[in-house]
Amino acid sequence: MTLFERSNVIAMLLLMLVICFSAGAENYPDEPLNQPTLSTMPIASGSFVQRKYFKVLKHPIKSQGELYFDVSIGLLWQTEQPIYSALLLKKSGLFTENGTGDSQELKGASAISQVLLNIMSGDSEQLAKNFTINASTIDHCLSLTPKLTQLAKIIDNVQLCHINTPEKNQQNLNDINHIVLHEHSGNRTEITLQLTPMTMLPEAVRARLQ
Amino acid sequence: MRDFNKLKKLYWLQLLAVFLLGGYLLFFGQWRIESNLLSILPHSAQQQDFSAAEQALFKSKSQQLLVLIAGDNALKAHDALAMKVHDVANVSLAPLIEPSLTDIAEFYRPFRHNFLTSSYLEHLDNSQALAQLATKQIIQVANPFVSETIATAPRLNLAEYLQVALSNLADVEFDQGVAFVNVQGQRYLISRLQVTLDGLDLNTSVDISAKLQQLFNDIRNVEKVELIYSGILFHTAESTRQAKTEISTFGVLSLVAVLLLIWSAFRSMLPLWSAVLVLSIASAYGFIAILLFFQSLHLLTLVFAITLIGVVIDYCFHALVYADRQKNLQQDQKSNPLTKPLVLGFITTAIGYFILVFSPLTLLSQVAVFMIFGLFGALITVLALLPQLKGFNKITSSASAVAFSQQGVNVFSNLVRYKKMIISLLVFSLVSLAVLAPIKFDDDVRLLNSSPKWLIEQEISVAKALNYHHSQRLIIKAKTTQEMLEIQEQVIDRVLANQANIRVKGINKLLPSIKRQQQHHALLAKADEQGHFQAVLALSGLDDPVNAFKPLTFQDFLQGPLAAIGESYIAYYDTGNGLEYASWLELSQAPLSAENLLWLAENPHVSLYDTASDVSDALGQYRQGILWLLASAFMVVVVILFAKYGLKAGALSAIATIGSALLALTLSQLFSSHLNIFNLLAVLLIIALAIDYVIFYQEHGLQVKTFLAISLSALSSAAVFGILVFSATPAVSSFGLTVMIGIVSIFILAPIATKNINLNDMRSS
């Protein structure tokens, strides 16, 4: 089975960070109205569409799949197209899973896991510690600059945006549903999310995350 | 008379020569003091063969200290340590450096077709599988390896290869330039310190250790953090401190005990001064001999050497007890009643120690040389110098000592009547003990570790946090780097073929052998020719023609961004017959199987670097040798005693000598859970001492003077060796315990074995 890069994990974690960013919403009461808001969503499922833009490529590389998370147990990021692959963030570490269910631990990403756990548990102090948060020049977007060297080595900047889509992913129109990860190399990854809050993850997913 | 004057002159001349030699060696000789126990323990032949490789690979690491800090203020504490450590002389910060991925990708770019992971190798003939492998990488959200290499290596084989190779080495993570590890959710920041002075003397080690520990304590108290540390320096400092304390404490206690005994037996100053003179000269002889024959003096040698007091004082007691019989000594040295038993006694004790001179344990060689020369100095001083002291021949035993001795002779005279019963009891006890508690030896050198428990616990905590607590290290050496890298790959392939769950950490992935690079290059080129990479290249639409093979060499590697990692895994050294190269591998997650160990043991290029088990094995082999030596010594004792004193007295003497030795060994086991080689070595000494007692009784009979001299000798020896029982060094305490029990045993058994009893000796003399 192919190993997943730690960087992928980092990006997933960033994504989770974004999803759960709502925990820190109360910290920014003076944000202008045209910026997206963050709301608490400890358990959710949804789908994603990802487009990777490489400087050397003319066209982006598109992939899509499903995701599940529960801040108390972890995250499942499952790519369905163009090929199957799964990433699991558990309490015990980070794992990749192949089509037959065999999983392999990805060592060395524990620091990020810890940061993410702090964010997921609504630790706004930790969130502010790990990112410098600014209003973006783009409407309906926030700009996050990683403070954590591990992230900063890979990611130059993260944009958290709300784009109006025919299907609203949440009750609140201003919720974040579009993430752009800008790398230092000039490459970027755009992820569009559709999330639905849940009270409990499906049992099968919970079992995979245990 | 003329002979005696000649002897006197000779004595003074040799004393002058010895002291001049001592002065020269002390001030101009190349000697140093050591306290590392491992440096004086034996090494197996294989370890000796790899000692240069070990030295080259691990010398600088042995001078490194690791400090792990956890807690809310860990970063502040880490920064405080970085700032204040410069105040400690001879210690500097050796930061862990995180290489730049851009530099790494750029460095490997020219060699991109030489590296294939097992996943790529497995699917080289399957276009679809290769495309899936590449797709999985390319769709990952922000893969820096893909980002850095896709433009120049669009097959993405290099991206996956670098990711696998670097993650394999990455137990340590970095945050804002600070290295750290996570242990059960707790983040420990890592500081690496380097002792900058080469060849630290022990006092400097103690000084640095004390200053660092003070600094650590200050940081703990101010920042309220958990701070743990490890490093050989701390063990050296603790061993030094402990040995110094024991040398001074035990030395003073032994001397006081012995002087008290002399005072109680003779009640005058001359015997005290005589004893101090003999002890001083004996110690000087022993010390000068060590300086002459060894380049380093181990502190533990001095702890063992305290026993010299106990043996030398025997000579003094005999000389003092028989002082009044040396009135006419100046006329006729041959009439000295002490000459024969003392010289015989010296010869037997010296033979006992001489056997240890050739021991693979440098410690024992040093102790043996110290004792032989010390005893020789004492012997000639007792025979040639003491009788010249004014008033020496007027020394008499105190009335209370004589009364005590008289009582003792009476008691033992009565006991002699029951000698059959006593001997039967001894044999029965020995047999019973042998059946109920069979003698068991444990050669594990870790049981001899004298480091304090708190330091060992810290060492274990650090090892666990950094994930090397139960790891095993392999050293690979060869004449060329390429041969070494090829052997390293063979070793890994073989080990993993038998134990796929073992994790191998080493330089092997980042720097494969040229042979392997060429194989991978050829496989990739062939797959490319067959069109298996077309789908992969189509993902990016980029082209990457496979060029002619260009190897990544060791020299190239040392010029690259991963040179520091390379230098920590590979070393080269001059063997005298040219350069040799060595590398090491860390194996974890499972211990090597017996099959793998056997295979590795047969490979002359590979050695399992496990100092503890290696030394333990060597100790075990040495113990077997000592057991055979003991058996031979028992035989020699029996033959000598039978030949000298006849069948009956010889048998009794042999039973007393060998019985006391065996009793000491079996009783020692009752006091401690296991026996080690030092208990066995103590038995050798017991035989050497016991035979002296037996010879004295057989020569002089059980009489008041002999009993007094032997009682004083036994009491002083038991006190001196008994004090060693309280040593914190298990080797010293085991040795002391067994010798003490042996001395008490022979003190009781030797008079019972004697053939002559003379109750009127004191009165008649």
C-alpha cells in the first residue's frame, strides 16, 4: 500500500481546523459583516471536492470524496474519485487505510494532531497561538498564516471563504465552505465543502476511528 | 653480622630506587584516572574486532548530553537552558538541525531515476497500478514532496522515495526550530548538549555534572517544568564521587579499626608507628607498580586496594607478636622464626593474586599488581626494617591480649576433641546448602552497575521518550564505502525477510549502494521503455527522459543537505592498514530472532552493538575459566598440604582451607540473591589467605602466640573486607562479603585442623 504524505495529513488537519474554527468565533466579535463566521460543529459529515493547481500543469487535478469527524474521536477523510484512499486521524495517531481495510500509521505528525485536538475542543487560545488571523482582501474570506513551523514550511497561507452555492451547507449563510491552501512553491489546493452537523457519527465510521 | 648489614644496605638502596622511580612516574609518567566500569570489564573477541568502528561511530555521541523538558513553560525553560548553558565551561549547545525539503529535493534531482520504493518496485510492470500510485500522491492536499519534485521528476517516484526515507528517520519533530517528541500526549522539547573537552579528567566531569545539575534544578524550580536528562558524563561523575567517598571513608575506617586492634594488643606507640610505616611503604609499592605497568588507574582499583591494609597488617601482627624472638636477629637472620612462614605466606598469597594479573578484567589485573607489589614491600620491610627499629624487640603483647589468646587456645583445644563432629557438620552443611540452594551465578553486567537508581531511571525515561529503550544496534564495517553499503543492504534484506515487523533506522534509504541504485535505474528505464510510465506522465503532461545512470556517491552525499545525518550514521577510521568504513543501524519494535542473531554472528562484517550483553557474555566465559582455575587451585592445595604435613594433617588442613572457601561462597548466596564473578574471585583470595593461616598453625602449633597473631590478622582482615560490604558498588560489596565470611570460617577451622597444641607456649617463651 502506498504511504500518504505527512503533508497531506497536515492539510487535512488544517481542513479540520477550518471546519472547527467556529470554536473561536466569539473571539472576533468586531469582524466586518462581509467575512465568514465560525460556528461550533463538533460532529459532522459531508462531501468535498478538491482541485490541485500545480504551477507546471495547465489544468488542475480534481478529486472528491466524503468526510466525517467527531472532535472527541477524530476525522475520516475518504477520497472516492479518481481513486479510493482514506486518512484517519484517531486518538492514537494518524493512519492511512487501503481498500482492503489495512491501515498504516503515519509517524511524525503527532504535534499537528495535538494542535488540532486543541482547536477541536474549542481551545481558542491555542488557535490564536498557532495562526495569525486576519481579514482577507477577498470578500467573504479570512486569511490564516501559520505560526507553527511545521505548517509554515508547507503552507504559506490559508484562505477560509464562504462562497454562495445553490446548496447551502449550513443554516448560516456566512459559514465557511471553501478553503484555499497556498503553498510556498506557488502551488495551491482548493477545497469546496458541504457539511451537515450530526449528533453522532455512523457506527461504522466510529468503529474505524476507534 | 656482615650479611645483615649487607641486607640493610640492600633494603635502603632498593627503597630509594623504588621511590625515585615512583617520583618519576608520578610527575613525568603518562597516566590518568578512570571511573567508567565498562572500561575495565572484559570484551569479547568480536567486540575487540569492532572497537575501532565503535569508537569512530559513537565517540562523539558518548560526549553528548540530552535534556528533555515538558510542561506549560517548556519553551521558556528550553530557551533559558540554551542561554545559560554557555556559562558552564566545556559544554556547548549542539542544536538539532532540520534540513530544508527544497534543498533535499534539489540535491536528489540529478539522481531521480535511481530511487524506487518497494511500492514502485512491486508495480513496475503494471501501468495501471503505477498510475494509481502516482495519483494517490498527486491528489494529496499539500504534499511538499510532490510539490518540490513534480516539475523535475513527474513519475513521482522520487517524491514517494524521499517521503518514505525521511519519515523513517523522523522520531523527532520540529516546532519553531525546536526539536521535540510527543510521549503519550506530552510534548518534550529536546536540547542536545556537547561536552567540548576531549578526554575529560574525572574532576572536570564531576565539576561539569554538578554545574549542569544545579542549572537543571534552577530551571525546574523557576519554570515549574519536568526536566530529565541523560549522558555518560553524569554516570562518570556519580561513579567518581561515590568511589572517592568510599576510598576515603573505608580507608579511614579500616585504618582506625586496625590501629585500635594494635593498640589493644600491644598498648604502646611503637607497634602503631611500625604498622603505619609498613602500611605506607606497602601502599607506595602497590601504587608505583600500577603507575609502572598501567596507563590508567581505575578508582575502583583503589577501593579494592583498601584490602591491602587487611593483608599487610597480618605481617605486622606476626612481626609484633614475635618481636621478642628477634633479639638475636642481627647476628643470624636465618634464625628469625618469621622468615619461613611469612615468605611462604607471601608466596601463596602472591600466587593467588598472580593468577588475576592475566585476567581479562583490567580491574583485577590492577588490583593483583597492586597487592603483589604492596605485599612484597611489606614483607621486606617487616623482615629487614622493623627489627632495626629501636626498642622493637622489646615489644610485648598486652596482658589482656595474652589472656584473650589463652582463652582462645583453651576453647579451640576443647573444640579439637570434636573435630570429627565439626568436620562432619561442615560437610553436611555444605552438602545441604548445595542441595537446598544450589549455587547460581548471574553474569549480567547491569547487576554490577553502581550508578544511583535516580540516574538510571532518568536514563530510561529519556531512552523511552526517544524510542531507543529496547532498540538494538548493528555495526557494519568494510574496506570501502560501497562494500559497506552493500553489506548493510544484505543485512537489512535478510533481517526483514525473517522478521518483517522490525523497524530499521539507518542511512540505507537516503544513501543506497551504487549497485542498488544501478539496479533501480535499470528497472525504471526498462519499465519506461515498455511504456509503463505513460499513464503516470500523462497525469501531469510532463516529460522526463531517462538519462544515463549517474550514481549518488558517499562523497556526493557528504556535500549535500543531509551530510549531518550521514556523518551520524557513517564513520571512517584508520586501521593502520588503510581506511575502514563503518555504519550503524537501529532495529526496533521486536528483538532480533535467534535465527537472525545466528546469521549475523557468522557475518564477519557485522556486530551487534550491545555492550551490556557482550560484557556479560565475556564475564560468563571468564567465570567458567575461574571455576576451572579454582578446581585446579583446590587440587594444588591438597597436594601441597598432603606432601608437607602428611595424610592426616594434610587432609585436615585441606578440608579447612577448601571448606572455608566453599562455605563463604554458599553463605554469600544466602545473603544476596545471586552470585557474581566477584564472589568467585573472592574465593581465590580466601584460599590464598587461608593457606597462610593453616601453614602458621601447622608450623607453630596451636599455641598462644600463634593464636594471638592469627586472631589479630583475622580480625583486621575481617574488619577491612567487612567494611567493603557497605560499598554501593555491587562488585566491591560482593567481594568484601565473601572474603569476610571466608576469613571468619578459616579462623574457626584452621586451629581445629592443627596437629600440635601447646598451651604453655606463652609461659615458656
